[in-house]
Amino acid sequence: MIVPMKKAAIIVLEKERHASVNALGQLGVVHIASISSDSQTWDALQAERDILSRAYIEITADKKKNKKIRMETVGYDKAFEIAVEINDLINNRVKKESELQQIIAELKRLAPWGTLEPEKIKALEQDDIFVSLMELTKEQLDGLPADVNAKVVSVQNKLYYTVVISVGKRMEVPGKQISLPSVSTKELAGSLSKHEKEIAAIAHKIDGFHPYEASFAAALEKNAGKKEFEEVKAGMKDAAEVAYFSGFVPVTALDDLKKAASENGWGVMLVDPDPEDDVPTLIRNPKPARIIKPVFDFLGTVPGYKEKDISVIFLLFFSIFYAMLIGDAGYGCIFLLLTVVAKLIMRKKLKPELFGLLMVTSVATIVWGAVTNTWFSVDAVANSPIVRWAFVPALAADQAKFLMYVCFTIGVVHLSIAHLSSLVAFRKSLKAFSEMGKLAIIWGMYFMVLNLVLREPLPFFAVHLLLGGLVFIVVFEYQEGNFLKGVAKGAANIFLTLLSIISSFADIVSYVRLYAVSLAGAKIAIAFNDMSSAMGGAIPVVGIIFAVLILFLGHALNIVLALIGVLVHGVRLNMLEFSSHAGMEWTGYSYSPFTYHDDTNDFKEEE
């Protein structure tokens, strides 16, 4: 259920702005409508966050660090002080690494010349002896005059590194002259070694800060709270000696807000949101229905405030789709076992909603696999009386026509629920008759699908459902005031309506993917089973080992493909086919109340 919201305007005395925002944060029920970061304090906090974040990323980047390091807990100020030190080390390392690259580049440039001592070469010029380092091609070298004193030091990549010596003045020769380094190559090599040691020492020192990882994470969280506090405070609008702001409050939290307003002397005005307001969505369902939340969180989808909450319907049909797409009771048993083991091992980490979802989908898979008698696609297991009692022969894999009939029926029921939910939503409007028309078209198209795909006889009333549904949509879909204008608008858009009717046919047919994907998975499992059987019988001992390996890898791959199928097809049928018929656009965003605790003792300070 989507919880109704009230738009709240809260007025406080200007001199009590800070205390009021703190009290509001501790209350934690108001979703602030608009916030501002126009604050010097906010800017300072953002700068602190950049430093903390850079330090945290640095010390958590090394995945190979010792997991047994004993964590040190320090407060915000101490954590920030350490973060500044780490940032200084990082900056120094970046500088050293830049210098190191320059040294490496210089040594690479001078490598063809061997050992160079520029001071001695320059000293020769006092005696009118000039030494030029030249990079020459073969043609340039052969073209040097006979009286030129030249010596080739090395040859690399068809280039001749040549020393040209002249007396009296520097001789100009064709080719590229190499500039002398500022220091000798020996000193460069020494500087290279020194920089490498300094960089290693910096890395070692940064490694020493790993025990503060948790403190940095806590400091970042506290910084985020402080920033949000400043945003809210800065976002308050001034009016004479008071400040005020607006937000949204669930109707279930109005008593808490009124009580806090009375205790803190706030002025509160509560009104219904305007149609143009961007209202956050708060979904509150019974515990059994909440287990679908991990799927919504994974998809990042939230219904709009004015849309419907389809959590229960989504959970019901997602479980059915999941079971049919996996299609194997053996796989369902594996999922169930892994879920139970995960719950035992990760008792605190595995959220109850996720555990509940995995349990439901695993059991659903076992049930569907049992009635279709599919157990790892192994006939010996399927023929066992232990499991065969649950088998429904009509649902056997070779009963393609009946299984497609089941898929189409699931599809029409699923889409009918979508239009029934819209009919209930528009029950006080003439548009409810339009939803009736769409519902009639869905069923008319269902019988058309059975006729065209499964060659079932077409009932006489199917055409009447289609024509009657079309009339209802044309007459009532655009009723927003003037009845005749609504009819005229519906007639003008009849082409779009016809396209929508045709798409309904495709939507129902698309549910056949439940059978097709499951059948593909079964065929893959059979292929690996046959490969394993052939391998095991070919070679006595080694063959058995390879047979087991083929079974494990083959079924593991099939399980992965099946789970991908659930994400692609199972989610699609809910998020696309159903949602489009239910008028769902998933344009909402989650209710996120402002929470803040001005507690400087959240973390124990280092003594």
C-alpha cells in the first residue's frame, strides 16, 4: 500500500533555526521538499568529505591486505586528521611518481650513449674541444666529410648514435643533435633508485593506516549527516524573524510531528499535496508481501505517488514465472538448500526479505518441477515412485499444446488483473467503462490467440468482445468533462486504439516464453546428461571423473542461464506487459526522511 502524504510547512524562530533542524532530524519523519547547499559550512564539510573519501579509497584499494588487522576506532576529528596525513602522503607519492617517470624517460633517451658525464664534456670546451652527440641515419653518416672526427657509439633501429669531435669551433653536421643531461647518467640511476625507495616507503606508511578503515567509513557517514543538516538549515527561507521550509509527511507520522511541534514551539501547516507536487512514495505492506522488495531494489524501480502498489501481484506472478522458467524440481531443491545454508552462515547479513523471497521461489520451483516430473532431466529419478506421485501427465514436457494453453491463460489472467486494478482506481469516473472495454479486448484477443496459435475453435462471442471493447474505449477513454468532446477525441484517436488492440495480441502471445525457456533448459540438461553417460561408460575410472565433471559444469551452466532467463523474461512480464496494461510508469522516488543526530560521542575518541 502506498501511504498517503501530507504537505507540511514548518515555521520556526530564526534564532532557534539550528536547534530546530537538529530536533527535526532526530524526529526523522519529514521528507524535505527542497534543500540548498548555499552555505560556507557546507562547503567546508564537502572539502572534508573529499579528503576523507580519498583516504578511505586509498586504504581500501588493496584487496590483498591482511584481513586479521585489528581495527582502531577513533572519532571524527582524529579520523580527519589521519585523512589529511594520508592525503599529504598521496600527494607526495604522486609527485615522486611523476619525477620517477621523468628520470626513466631521461635514462631511456640516453641509453644508447652508455655512461655520460656532462660536466666533463662541457669542461673540454675551455680547451676549444667541442663534443656533439648526434643521432644519424646511414645516409647522413656516410655523407660526413672525410676530415670530420666521428665515432659511432651504438646502432639502434637503423639509427647511428655518433660522437662528433671538433677543435676551434663546433662543427655543424646534418642530423639530430642530442642535448646533454643536467647530471650524469650515474646520478640519474642513483636518483631512480632513491625515488623507488621513497615511493615504497610512502606505500608502507599508508598501509599502516589500514586499521582506521572502519573509522573512515563512520566519519564519511557522519559527514554526510552534517552536510544534510547544513543543506536543510541553509534551505530554510527567511521571513522577518522566522524561518520556514516545506516537506512531506506520511499520514501515519502526523501525530509524531504534531507532538514535536508542540514541544519545540514550531508552527505547522498541513495540506494535501497539489497535483503538480513531486511527492515521494512510501510503500508499507504486510510482512509476507515485503519479500518482493529486494527485486524492486535490484531494479531500482519505485511506483509514482499517484500510481498503484502492485507488490502482492508482482510477488505472486514473479514466483509463478520463476518456477516455470527454472522448471526443474532438482534445481529448486538446490536453491532451497543453499538458501537455508546461507541463512545459517549469514544469519545477520542475509536480510529477512531476501531470505523469504528465496524460500518462496525455491518452493515454487520444486512444486512446478514436481507436477511436471522434471528432476535434473534424469528419467531414472523421474520414474521413481518417491517423486512420480506428484506428476500431472497433462503438464509433461511433450504436451506442448496444453503447456502453451496454460501460458496463454496465465497471461490473460495476469493482464486482466492489471485492468481490474485500473477499473477500481477509476471506479468514480467514466474512464472505468474504458477499462471494461480494455478488459473485454484482452479476453477477445485471448480467444484469437487460442484460435490462431493452437487451432482452437473461435467462440462466437470473441468478436463481440473485441467490437464492444473498441466502442467502450472510443466513447469513454478521453472523458474529462464534456461528454461529446470526449467521444470526438476518442474517435480522432481510433487509429492509436487499434494499434493498442493489436499489441494486446502480442502481449498475450509473449507469455509463451514461460514454456519455451523452460523447454530449452530441459533440452540443455538432457544433452549434458547424455554426454556424461557416454563419457562414464567409455573409460572405466577417468571416464567417471570426467562424467561427474561434465554433470557439475553442465548443470551449473544451465542454472546460470535459467536465472538469467528469470531476470530477462520473468521480470519483463511484470515490468513491461503487466505494467503497461496497468498504466504503471514507475516514475516515483522513495520517501527519504531527514534524519540527523547531533551526537559528538558517536565514536570513541582515541586517547
